[in-house]
Amino acid sequence: MEKNIRVIHSISADIDTIFKFYDLAVAHQKKVFNKHWQGFSRELVQQEIAAARQYQILVGGEVAAIFAITFNDPQIWGEKDHEPAIYIHRIVTHPAFRGYGMVNIIIDWARAYAAKNKQIQYIRMDTWADNEKLLKYYTSCGFEHVGAIEVAKDSGLPKHYEGIALNLFEIKV
């Protein structure tokens, strides 16, 4: 496996690449599962880039994966959202880099981020509750499955969240 792996902030010039990765993810989701993302607004992604919350993982200088973070996720985490956490969203690995362990790379990055930002106590993420394959994968990466929730249809979250159940995962740092 390539040793030259770096996690860097995305910049505005990366937005087309980010959306190509989202398209790759949707195509993959349609092949392997009965749910898929419904698209994201460019404005949302631009806001994340401007706020330094959109990242890419480079392998040998090539974009291998992307992900976004936030520090609050009240529609999903409810009462637990007051606990200081970094929330990981929209992980997409380019097909040529599957098997590189991108989730583990993100976890290592998030642990280092939390070490620099001492108030962060958890690394958190969510996925569809009926996706047993991802439940097993995320727990094999070190996440604890901490429950499931039903998302309200009027939650204000992206369309693919409307009226579904989510599994919640966290790692205490």
C-alpha cells in the first residue's frame, strides 16, 4: 500500500471533483443497497469548504477519498449533540482506492484533530439502520454502535434522510 497518504482541506477549485465523487458514490450505492444519496447542493459544499470542513485524502498526490465534518448534528444526535464531538459525513472512496482503509485513515485523522482540540470527546457518524454490511464494517473499524433513531420527514436534512432510520456510531477519544 502507498505510504504517501495525506488528509488536506478541500478548496473551492475542488468542488467539481467532490461532486464527481458523490456521483461515484450514488452509482455504487445503487449497485449494493436499496437506498442512495439524493444529491447535495453546491452551496452547502461551498459553505463547508469556506468553513474548512470539507476534506480529501490524497494517496501519492491523487484524490482517493473525500469526507466532510461538522461539530454539531442536533437533528440526528438530539440530546447527545451537546457533548463535544466531531461528526464525519459523506465519506466517498474512489473505486481505485477501495481496500486502502479510508475509514481508518479518517479515524486516525480525527483522533489527531481531537488531540489538538482537547474539548472534543467523540468521533461520531451515522448510516442507514438497515445496512448490516456498514454496521459490521464501522464497528470493525472501532466505532461503537450506540443506537438507532427515526428521522422526521421535516428534519431539514438532505432528502435521503427523510423518514428513515439511522444507526449511530461513536468512538470515545
